[in-house]
Amino acid sequence: MIIYNVTCNLHPRMAEEWLAWMKEEHIPEVMQSGCFTECKILKLLTEAEDNDGVNYAIQYTAPNLGSYHQYRDEFAPALQAKTKAKYGDDVLAYRSLLEVIM
């Protein structure tokens, strides 16, 4: 299994609105791609001195690397552009890919 992890940093004042948008619009659109079997939203509880924002990790589970590549190539550009148009630089996203070993 593959985990596509998107860690997002945002200002606390927009956290509630952003989280609602993720749950109601963005994540359902990602899941409609058919490339992922599960999604989790996690909130980072560890605080860092150099970070005043709120951090969330969105983890999408893909059955294999091919499914992730399909998402990356066919769906991600449009969905990422939509997010950028809505939030600009107010939401900073860092993406990583993980393989489930156990």
C-alpha cells in the first residue's frame, strides 16, 4: 500500500473554514478519482517555535504505486490549481509519498 500524505500549514483564523471545505468539497473530489481507497485527516499536535500556524496531514491510501501515479498525472494538477485559486499562499502544502511496510 502507498500513502500519499499532504501536510498543510494555515493560519488559525481560517482553520475551521478550510477544514469544512476539505471535508465537503476537496477530499470528496480526490476520492472520486477512484485512485484511493481511504482518506484520513490528522491534526498535528506538536508545536514548533518557528510555526504560528495550524498543521493538518491528509493521508490518502492507494493500493499500489500505479494508482498514485494515475492520480498524480490525471487528477492532481486540476485539483491543486483549484486549491491554489481558492487559498493562494494562505495554505502551504508539503507532499510526500510513503510505502506501508507493516
